[in-house]
Amino acid sequence: MIEKTILLVEDNPDDEALTLRALKKHNFSHTVDVVHDGEEALDYIFSQGDFSDKDNSKLPQLILLDIKLPKLDGLEVLKIIRNNEHCRHIPVVMLTTSGEENDIVASYNNGANSYIQKPVDFTEFLNVVGELGVYWLAINTTPSY
């Protein structure tokens, strides 16, 4: 089995823990790397700053991106990802508490592959995140770079 990586960009420790628990519950055996703000996400993707020793060719196969982030919000991170040849084809799922129509429209206008409002119900949250991992990493086919 090819090792795959999800980049989880999440500033809320409770949502981070729930997401990791949901993936584990669904027998997700790939790597999940976690960063906590928009700047850290870009440092990870572009192998700079604290991630300068990371192999720049090793990109995540999926990014779960919150919108409301410190330093640089998720929409700005999404714009930068989509405007860069190196990483523009990585699937990005906006996983956020925001149900605001302007956030949904802005996400899709800037190239999000999916927009999911985090369910409030614990069991539903576990199921949604587990299905995300299965779909994007097992069912969906992406180009290999």
C-alpha cells in the first residue's frame, strides 16, 4: 500500500482531536500531519520555515482546511495553493464550522474541491470525517506528480 498523507489545518484542539479520532475509528492507516494556522500550512506545503527540512516533493494527497484560522485565514491559504503550479492539484476540502453563504461561495470560487460544515453531533462528525478520508484517499483518483 502506498503511504498517503492528509494535512489537517485546524486551530481548535477539540476539533483536531475529533478529526484524528474519526480517521482512526475508520481504520485510516495513512499519515495525518497537523498544523494550526495558515502561515504554518504554507510553510508545510512549501517546505519552508519550521518545515525547511521536509522534502519539497512530498506533498499531502489531501488538505482538510478550516476557514477561520489565525495569522492567515483558510481562504487566503486556498488562493495561494491554487495559484501555485507546485501544489494546485492537491484536493482541498474546507472543513469548517461556518455555514455562511459567502464563505461557501468564496471557497468554491477559489478552487475548493468540497465544502463541509462540521456537524455539531459527535457521531455524525465521526462519520463525515471518516467518509472524507475514504473518498479522497481510496476512491478518488488524482494525478501523480
